[in-house]
Amino acid sequence: MNTEATATAEQTRSVLNSLAAVLDGIRDEQTDDPTPCTDYTVADLRSHVVGWATAFGEGFGDPEGQAPDASSIAVEGSGAEQVRAAGDAIVAGIEGGGAERELKLADGMAMPGGMALAMTLWEYQVHGWDLAKATGQDWVPADQSLESSITFADQMLTPDFQGEGKPFGPRVDVADDAPALDRLVAMSGRDPEWSPGA
């Protein structure tokens, strides 16, 4: 068993459980509000995180590594139970060898399972912050998870992926000794000082 991947999967489940609490805390009147992820409202981002978490969970557990189409997965209620279930599925899938095989996405793209797992941890720490910021909730992932994702994101966010008109906005400057969460979201193209009314 890949103990490093298992530890990352457990960290991912912890982040998804925290995200589930944020989803439960979204009020109906907030669903059309903006988020730091500029292309998404709160409702849009909720659909995105529920769909992709579920798809990753199923993909890691599939013997062929095939994930379903995330856009076809509807949010049930707040989406919290789906996200919690996805965390459990990710851990079970990784324990069953999901990090050792490719993860295949519905659009035909594929990536090594270990890379996909690290990407999932990074994505959900940032999107959890997006939703918490947009809805006035707390978001405090463990420092170990944040530092792991900072290292991963720094390697992944090449100029091909980051900048105007690209999947990630340009990096935001923060102090080298800024809190780990601020450094991670800034690296991912978010302003740590973002607020809904800004």
C-alpha cells in the first residue's frame, strides 16, 4: 500500500468534511452571490465542487480508473452528504490502488493517480476557502495539508496555466511569512483579502 498516498487521501477526506460543513452553512439568499473564483456564483461553485468530488471518488475506486462526467452529477440538498461520501470513496479508492493507476476523466484526459490525488487536495482547500469567504464562514485546513498543496501548486502552476484568460488567475503577491492558507490561495490566483462587497 502506498502510505504517502493514503495519508494524502485522509487529508483530502478531512478537507471534504470541512467543506461539507461550509455547504451546510450556505443560506438560500447567498446562492447568487459572487465568489473569489470569478467565473462562479456560490451556486455554480457548489455544483462544481459536488460534481467533481463525486467524480474523483468514483474514479479512484474504479478498477479502470474511469471517472464519470462531473457535470452530470446533480446537487442533492446542500450537497454536504455527497461531499462527505466522496471523501470516504477517495480514501477507499486509494487504499484499493487508485494512486497506482491512471485516473481517466470523462473528456478523455488522463493523469497519474497520485498526481490527481494531490490536485484534488489542492483544489478543495482552495475551493473551500472560496465558498467560505463568499458566505462569511470559517475555513481552517491543517497546516500540513496546506504546505503539501503549496509545494504541489508551485510545481503545477506554470505560465501555460496561470495568467489572464487562463485556467488560473495571476499569482497575488503576499509576504513570504504570510499564513499558509494566504500563500496557497494567493499562489492560486486569489486575493487573500477578498470580500463579497469589494
